[in-house]
Amino acid sequence: MAKIVCLFNHKGGVSKTTTVFNLGWMLGLKGQRVLLADFDPQCNLTGMVMGFRGVDDLESVYSSAPPNNVKDALAPAFESQPKAITAAQCVDVGGNANLMLLPGHIGLAEYETTLGIAQQLGGSLLALRNMPGAIRFMLDETATACNADYVIVDMSPSLGPMNQNLIATSDYFLVPLHPDYFSAMALSSLAATLPKWRAWADTAYNIDMLANADYPFPHPHATFLGAIIQKYRPRNGRASQAFQHWIDQLISGLRDTLVPRLAAAAMVDVADYRGKVAADPWQPLLEVPDFNSLIAYSQEHQVPVYALSPEQLGQDGAVWARTKTNMDQFEEAFSACADKILQLTS
């Protein structure tokens, strides 16, 4: 069965979508079959992979027979349709034979309220009992149909019920961060929220009505894989002093606040983590500077920042040589991160 990895931070603008794409591509290069799942109603991942620029582009490709996006795939449970959830039809990602996309849908946000009611685990549960387990069921069915080894989930920046469900029913999660004050503050919020979500999932798992639903609620075991820090300004091969200050603050917050709370909630085993990657779980899995103009070209050509060609960039000679040096550093960083993820999820 495929391993489901969520990238989550309720603070926006921390490069979740960029990381999903670049990391998923790298895992594909390493021989893993990877499904990118877009659960952010903004659909930025879908737009990046498919080269879309607006809602009209998305609407033109949606189909419900078979479903080819997250909303239509979940509709049997969320709209009480007289049919079962089946695997969604995925999109092959050009340039990487091991990479696929489960497109997002702006209308996915319509399911938030109903899912929130279902996840209150109250008296109205009978009519909504199929919803809490439906998302994981759909992802498992789709991953199996695509022969995927990993499902990498792009999530919205919120603490809503959809993200609660995704984290609670996932196998692993990563926390992307930017070196700034707001990311440092977000760690305290995550340290309070994530253990609550785990406690909720433990309760849901032990409710007979959910266990006997058409889509049973899975056993909670979401595990912290680590943090990713991106988008800082480098100087002399490392983060500039101002950005390094915030990187140090983030590492302190991970070490002193987030990881202890996650360990207490059985969401990370520090000794096991160290045994697999010879590092502490508060040390970032990946640190990369700002992609600068490369990100615009990456989005234009639907390839990761480290796979752009001189023709796509319109560069040659010394200019291309300097750019290629930066790209090689990005490739090395994402490759090392992918290797650690493979070790941590083995």
C-alpha cells in the first residue's frame, strides 16, 4: 500500500506547493511511483503541473466518469450518491514517467462544513458516518490503481476539518517553514493543534459506527518526518545573518516546543528517528535558499527548478554556468531530502 505523506503548515506562503512538486519529482527520479494529490482548493499544484492559469482552464478538463479530481472522487460519500467511491483517474506528469497528479478542485471547499459536522462525533453521526474515513479510502484506491509507492498531499493553509482529516489519517507529515517571525509563531500553534488532532483520531477510531462504516476510519499513526526550511537569502554559500537568526529560532522551536509535544502524542519516536537517519527530528530535512527567478521558469515549463534546460532559461555561456551551479545545489539538496524520507518511511 502506498505511503501517504502530507505537507502541512497553517501559515500560508511557506512553499508547500513548490516543495510537493520538487520533492515528488525527485522521488520519481529515484524509482518511486509518486502521486501528487492537490487538496488545496486554490489548486496551485494542479495549475503548476498542468500549466493552467485560471479556473476556466480547470473546468474544461473536469470529468466525473470516472472522476478525475479530488472533489468528484469524494462525491459519493459527501453528496450521498448511490454509488461507491472508486479510484480517481490521474494525470501523467510530462518529463517524469514515475510522477502522476490527482488534480484539485476549487469546489472542494464546499465539503468543509459537512465534514466538520461529521467530525464532531456527535448525535448526527449516523447520517454522516461514511465521511471521516472517505478521504483515506479514496487515496488508497487511487494509489493502488496508479501503482503508486507514495502519495504526496498538498494542503491548504488552514486548521479546518479537511486538513484535520488529512493529517489524522495520513502515514507521515512534513512541516514546511520560512525563516521569519510568523513561521516561528506557527510552531507553537502546531504544537498545540497536532496532538489534539491525534487525540480526536484515536477517539474516532474507537467508535463502532465509524469502524463499521462503508469507509472505515483507519488506525491513527501519522508520524512527523521533519521540517523543511526554504526561501532565505544566501551569502557566501549559507544563509545571511538575518535569515540565519530565524533559522536558529525555528530549530529551537522545533527542538523545545513542537517535537516534545509530538513525541508525547506518539507522533514521533526520537530514538527511532535518530536510528534511521542519524539526526535529530528538529534538524531540518532540507534547507534551500530562495529560488528567485527559477521558480517562474519552473512554473512556465512544468519542471522542477533543478531540471530546467538552458533553452528554457534562454541562457548560455557564463550566465548558464552560474545558473547551473545553483541548480545543481538545489538538486543535491532535494536528493538528500528524498533519501532521508525513503529511510524514515522504510
